[in-house]
Amino acid sequence: MLGPLFRFLEAQRLGRMFVGAKLVRRQEIAEQVAGLAGPIAARRGLEVVDVELMGTGRHQILRVLVDRDGGAGVEDCARVSEDLSRELDLYDLLVDSYTLEVASPGLDRPLRRPRDFIRFSGRNVAVTAVAPIEGQRRFRGRLLGLVDGRVAIMLDDGREVRLGQDEIAQAHLIVEMAELREDFKRSRATAKGRGALHAEDSRAGWR
């Protein structure tokens, strides 16, 4: 006869297996969605930065982040969302109901792919490791890019740490005030450009 302790440990083991299976399934769905979203975004001059499936049951959120040099606008996200929604309806990847969110990554964008770590070399980043490295899981510092295929970071205390991509649980850019000011300037310039174009179109309509 099984004792209470054995039953408790077995329940824990089965629970971990169930959670692990769900995480793998979520990752598989995210990869399949990324495969569908990639060509859709590319047709509009955008790239897919990240795909994440969150929540459970009827409260699932499928979040797709898209971007381009100069940033993705609300209209860009709306068009990708419309096209991707039609594709998802055809392939029926998610059994339960969900909410599709398409957005730009923002200034604290996640870093997932090798080219992300190359592109944003020189920027300040925050990285969380899967397991402790020299007793530490969270790192903040200046991204040095890829060195021998590993993500290199110059930490705030002057140390350099290198992590394989399979050792990284999360990584994202750190927002700085100078970048916020530059982003604000770009947004104002884009708004002025669109306003001037709208005015020119209006004048053309009166001719």
C-alpha cells in the first residue's frame, strides 16, 4: 500500500509533467503562429519580433509583436491583425477561444533571436538566465553582441559574462531617458509628415 508521502511526491511529479507538457504545447503553437505571421508582416515591410501565448482556457491572449526600422504604427498593427486573424481561422491552431493582440514591441523590446543580440549591440539590456551562473540569474549591463556564438554582456560592475541562447530565459532592452526623448522626436516628426501629406492630398482634391 502506498504511503501518504509517496502519493504526495507522485502527485508533484505528475503535476510538473502536466505543466511541462502545456509549456511545450504553447511553444509549438507560438512557433506555428510565427510561421504564419512572418510572410504577412513581410508583405507590409514589417518583421515579427515575438509571439507569445498567455493565459488559460477562455482567457488566452495570443500576442504578436511586429516592428520595422522607424517603428510600426497602429495602422500597421491593425492590418497585420486582420490578415493574421483570417489565417488563424483557416488553420484552427487554438482549440479554446482567445484574443489576438498585434502590437509594436516598444522601447523595452524582447531579444529572442541571434540577430537581435547583434542588432542591438551597444545597448543596455536586462537578462534572466534559466539557471544561476556563478550564483546569479539576473544580469544588467551593456550588450556586446555575440562572441563565439554566445551572448556577451559587460555588467555594470565591470565583469563580462557570456551566455548561450539556451541558457537565457528572458532578455530585453532597458529603456533610457535619452531613448525616450529620441522616440518622442521621431513620433512628432512622423505625425508632422503625415499631416503635411494629408494637407497636400486635400489641396489636390480641390484642384
